[in-house]
Amino acid sequence: MVVVRHPSNGSRGFRQRGPNPLVLACLLSFALLVPATNATAGNQVWSSSGPRAKSIQAIARDPLNPLRMWAATFGAGVYRSLDGGSTWTAYRDSLKNTFVRCLAVNPANPDSVFCGTNDGIFLSTDGGLLWREILPTIWSVRSIAIHPVRRSILYASTYGSGIYKSFNGGASWNTINLGLVSTKVRNVAIHPANPETLFAATSIGGGVHFSFNGGLTWTQVADTTASGGAIEQIQFDLLRTNYIYAATIDRGVIRSTDGGVDWKRINRGLRSFRCRSLAVVDTVRYVGTDSAGIWVSSVNDTLWHQANTGLTDGDVEGLLSLQGSPSTAWAGTDWGGIYRTDDRGASWARLDGGLLKTSGFSLAVRTSSHEVYAGLGFGDRFWRSGDQGNTWIRAVQLFSHDSEHGVVADPVNPQTVYLTAYGQGVYRSDDNGLSWFHPDSLGHTLKNLFVRRVVAWPGQSGHLYVGTGGGVYETTDGAFSWKPDTLGMPASLSIRSLALVPGSPATLYAGSDSSGVYRSTDGGLNWVATNSGLTSLFVHDLLVDSMRALTVYAATDSGVFRSTNRGDTWVAARNGLPRGEVMALAQDLLHPTAIFCGVFGAGVFESQDGALSWKPVFNQTGLPDLNVRSLAVDGSILTLYAGTDSGVASLSNYLSVTAVDGSEPAPRVRLAARPVPVRGGEVQILYSLSRGGPVSLMLYNVHGQCVRTLVKRDMESPGLHGLRWDGRDQGGRATAGGVYFLRLGSPDGAEGIKIVVLPK
């Protein structure tokens, strides 16, 4: 272990141009410098600008109370508004599945609300506050329709099990699939005047089906305009019930004027034929597409006009407009939430009021570029910021809406990022998070896809460990193939957290949600439980102290615990912390005395004494939400990030909080190496630059002779950098045991540390 010693007040590091034995002999510790900028206590606050997002699949309104509305979100459950959409509240705790695709409100009793999810139908009898499952399904429920006269009759379409019917308000169900060419059904529409007449929208090869006997038997429409392709939604014109409209997946809008016998395409002016939603009301028709926004036509159906002013998300998943008020419509979008128009689509206003809050489940920082990566929960996906969280860029090709519990930047490739999607596995991006792919989609070597934390081996590209619902897996090829590292772990052990100490072999720590901490000292091959003194066995996060390789911190349901002997024994380290779940831990590698933790319901806290005591970071001033789920630190610009239930918050110059009593601010580490001493293994080296410029990293023996040139570059970017020394000299020979000196030359000056190599 490297021992850190504070220099005297006059010490500012070395300025020698070349190696000198007398100077090198003085390099016995890290070079420590006071940060260049330092704000006074009390003038730093948290700020937050997002990300703001929500995927809305459907919108419903109370027919007796127009101020009460519901929104079906894909990942975040059902939201309700009591003021016409100005403010929203989520109600998902009683939903087993929060991926909600459709809604239906009983017109006679609007407190009875139905929602269809990815694996069943749920009913609320208190207006959407509490939910209970009334039909479990294997396939997603895409639509629910209520008989306009006999309210106890319900129809539900599923994408794989066909159509279900209930005669008793959802207490029992039966499938009614006789005659269906395809059981992948996206929508069921009931004839408003003849409720025994139904139309069903099915997938490719099935198209439109109809039934004249309440679904007992189905017949595929003969006209190939309606039967050849996949149908998304069907709606009747309530003023002319023989007019039926259908939004298709790839052929635009089709219409029948004779009750569903003959069909024609009505796409003049429409620039996208990939339709996602439809609203036919009075004399206005709205259609939502998957990328070109909303289009509006009149009762004559002669020409579509694009109506996107104010609309920032062109993927429109759901539309609502009501009879008697055709100028007003609501649009639910894939990530932008809900938009409203009161002028037939001439302009749209985005609704928020809590609807667009996001949960920062995971955070990561790429210190070389100061970019921040956020993996969000409840279906809101991945976002990136290049300006310290002031603005955010959304991933455009990440198709998973599952909660993202882990994100890490590749230590070598500046464009590669990895993301864990719970239930889907590990995704990879090679364009800095804009588009994503699933490297293991063909091999399926990651056998458990319920993934959470992911960590990268510093200095190595594509070497990752991931915690799953079935132990730890490892990849060395950038997530294309995985192997299990689970020997010694119980079967189906769910891993919530991971920490890595690079070396040969590496030491790994894994925290579970029921069995505490496991440790491996051979790179993950074998594991042993290390829980002596750990009174809470639900471990949300783990952190190895960058200054003390034997010291480990555990974030648990009962606060922080600390071990100084690699987890053999643990003691509580929560002095100053409120009671509650500690969800996240983070350390500033450049100012390693600064350790942070996030307490769910209480905010962010800091320790400057190795977790012996804690205090709130600037009294949580400006923190948008005290429910903190994740943390990340960019020490080179003194910026701390917190993922909360109201987005990602950032705070700069956080070291000022430690200087309230007039003591010196935390020192800055520019060069570090571990493990030290080393015996025949690799040494992980980290160094940081405050500004770009030429850099050299040289290894000398005690005689001042250069043993190895590790880095020699004319230009190096600012930020944190890492590499490995394999214990060999310039000629590839193993170095002899003894004392060596590592010297960093940079625009910041010269820094040095001692490395001890033990004889093999």
C-alpha cells in the first residue's frame, strides 16, 4: 500500500528537468497539492436540469370529471392528475409490472380503472391509487375495451395469446380466438351502435379481423389492403359509424366507408407511413407516427398536414381527443411525456408537473472529457451530458425500457460505454452512448440477464465484471462473451454491488441483497463470505479506499460499514448519518480523503476521515430530491453528481465544505499506484492532469537510471488516466526486487512516488 504523507506548507512538487538520484530519493510518497480554486463555505449549492423524460403509451380521462386524468407509462406505472394535467403523481407500488401499455375507464363508475401491462391486467377501484391483478398473462396486454351498454363485458387484446373476454367485470376471463389468423393482437374496437360487432388489429399476415357475434368467431377481412400488413389501432367515426379507420405499422392510414368490407389507403401528404396511434373525433383526425410526429386531417380525408409545432419528441405512442372538443388533444410520446393542443395541432405544449421526473439509478463520469453518463430507472433509459449536467442528450437506439442499474465508461476507448439493463443484459455503445447494441445477443453466454452493477478493470479495454441475479460474470472482450465467476457463492445469489482492486490476481468484492459481502482474492475464481460484524446483509454498494487497499466500505440498509482488513471484520461507520438505506458510495481519486455516500430520503453526505464521521454536503441546499440512488465524482473539476428521484443533480467545488473550520482543504493526488509493495504481479498506475500538454511517466532505480519509459506523449488530455506496469524493464526482462521511483512529468510539474518490488 502506498503511504500518503502531506508535504510541508512550502512544498509544491519538483521542477527538475532530468532524473537526479538525490531528488529521486525524496520521492517517497504521493505528490499532494492544494486545488487551484476553492470556494468559501455556503456559496455552493446543488443544481439540476434533468434529464426530463417519460414514455407515455396511453392517456385516459374521467368522463364525469374532466380534471381527472391517467397516463400509462412504459416502465413507471400509472400516473394520475387531478387538475387536468398540470400536476401528476405516480401510483405503481401495487403494480407487479410497471410497463403499462393501455388504460380503460368505466364510464358509469370512473373509479374503476383498468390497465394492461406486459404480463397482465390490473384493476383499481379507487381511481388508480391501488391496483390488483385480475388476469395474469404471458404476453403483453395491448388494449382493453368496455362494452358501451353492458359495462361488465370486457375485451382485452394480447400480443401472443389473442383476445380475452370477461362477462363479470374482469373476475374471470376466457380466450376467444376462433378464426384469428394471428394471435398477436394490438387492438380491439367495439362498434358504437352494434356492440356485438368487433374489429381486431393483428400483426403481419393477419391484419384486420371482424366478428359479428361478440368475438365467438372471427373472420379475416378479404381486402388485402387491410389483411396484408400489421395493424396498430382501429377507430370508428362516431358520427358515421360505417366509417372505420386503421393505423398501420408500415403503410400509413387505411379507411373503410362500408363497415369494414372494402378498404383504401388515405396517405396524401403523410410523410411517414409508420403509424403508432390514432384519434378520430368529430371532423378531425389525428395520427401519430414513430418518428415524424403528429399529422392532422379533416373529415374529407383528402390531405394530411404535419402539426408538430412545440413537439420535441416525434415518436407518438398514444393520442386522446374527445367528442365535442376536437380542437383539444393529448399526445403521449416515447420519451417526451405528454403534449396538449387546443388548436387542432397548430401548437403543442408539454405537460410536466412531476410527470417528467426521472430516477438516476446509475451514474458514471469519463474524467478525460468530463462527460456524465446516467442510466435511469422506470423506463427512462440512458442519457449523456457533456457540460456538467446542464444539458442532456438521449440515446436514440436503445430499445430497452428496463431500469438501468449500472453504467461504466471503457477505460481505454473514449467512445465505448457499457450499460446494464435489468432483465435484458449488458448493452454496449461505440459512439459515446448515442446508439447501442447487444454484444451477447447471439452467444447468450450471460446466463442471467438480471444485471445490476458493472465495473471495468482500469487500464484495460473491455475487461468487465457484472453482478447478476445468479452471481458474478466476467468478460475480457467487451461484453461479447461472458464466463461465470461464482465458485463458493450460493446458487442464485443476487449481486447488487461490486468493487475491484486491480492486481495479479485481482481482489473482488461482491455485495448481495440477502447474504452480505463475498470476497475473491484470485480474480473471481473462488469466493468466500466475509460478514463478521456486518449486521445488515443487504449491500447496495461497495467501495475500496484508493489510498488504503485493505480498507473497504459497504453501503447497506442500516448505514455504512467499514473494514480495514479486506472484509474479514466490519464495524459500523455511520456517525453523523441519519437512519436509512445508504444506496451509493463514491470517492474522489484525486482528493482521496473525500468520500461521499447517498442516503435514500436524506441526501448526500461527506466524510474526510475514512468514514468515521459524516456531515451533509452543503446542508443539501438545492438538492431536488433527498431520495439519492447513485453518485459519481469528477475530481479534476471538483464536481459531484447525485442520481435522485428527480433527475441528476450536480455540485461544484465541493471541497469547500471541508474548510468551514479554517482547516486546509483536502490535498490533491496527481500520481498513484497499487498494489504496493508488489511481488511478481502488475501495478495499476493512475495519474491526473489539470490541463493538457506533454506528459512523461518514467521508472527509475535507486541509482537514478531509467528502467522503463511507460508514457511519452507530446499531448495528453486533461483528466484522469490509467495504465498497467507489468513489472518488466525496457527490454522486457523482469525487474529485480528492490525500491524504484515513478516520476510523472506534466504541465503541472513533476510528481513522484516510490514503488517497492518484493523478490519472488
